[in-house]
Amino acid sequence: MPTVPALVALLAHALQTRGWLVATAESCTGGLIAAACTELAGSSQWFERGFVTYSNAAKTDMLGVDAALIEQHGAVSDGVARAMAQGALVRSRAQAAVAVTGVAGPGGGSPNKPVGTVWFGWAVPAGTFSEVRQFDGDRATVRQATVAHALGRLVELLAPPAPGG
């Protein structure tokens, strides 16, 4: 996998080619995706805003995630990741959004959602996509892996279709 700075450069190119903006909605990464994006000079041309919604109340207040959804499935869930991504689009001027919610550790895990469990959501004009990943390592390792995967998959979703495909 390319490095995070390389992924950010690819993302910047994909967004600028379309004249689009991106927004981030982060829980377990606490703004690391937004920080990685804005590390690149000129990011104001394509980075619109970042939401750090660490608490459940912040997810509801800032992104419009239904509190009942969080209550029923937990903050670390498919539905919440999707709702976070969609909320970031609705509450910004962006055309693409990425959201992450997970258990970075070292505590907070459960048998159903062990430390390293991260749900991802991506909202782009083609639709809303989600997936769960399980990362090994300490808190910093889980968070960095989350940043890389979030950006990498967004780059893939924005890639032009293959010729003839």
C-alpha cells in the first residue's frame, strides 16, 4: 500500500480533476485523517472540512446520526459509519466524505468488537459504501492503519473506470 502522503497526493489529484471537495468525519482517529490531508500544501483547494465526533452526542449533534441507531447498534457499527459519512456530506459543501468509528484501544473492546475493530464509511456521488476491518497493534498502530485504509479506499472509489469497463 502507498504511504499516507502518497495516498493524500492521489486523493488531491482525483478531487481536483473533478473540482470536488472532501469532508472527514472521525471518531477513533480524532482528526488524523484531516491532519494528513491538510499536511499537503494547497489542500484548501480540495479539503472542505473535518468533523471530530468522538462522543456519541457529537455524532448526533454535528452529523445528524440518529441517537436510536447508536443505542441499538453501538457507535462502532456499519449503520453509524454510513450515517457519519452521509452526515458529513449533508453538513458540508463536499462531494465526497469518509468516516471512521472504531475501538483503538488499549481498552474499550468487547468480545463482539475487540480492540482494533474499525468501521469505515465513504459517501460519494455513486453511493455510500462501508466495511469493517480488524487491525492488530497498539493504539497508535490501529489509528495509523485506519488513516491509511480510509484514504486508500476513498482513492479507489474516486478512480476513473477502466477503459472499456
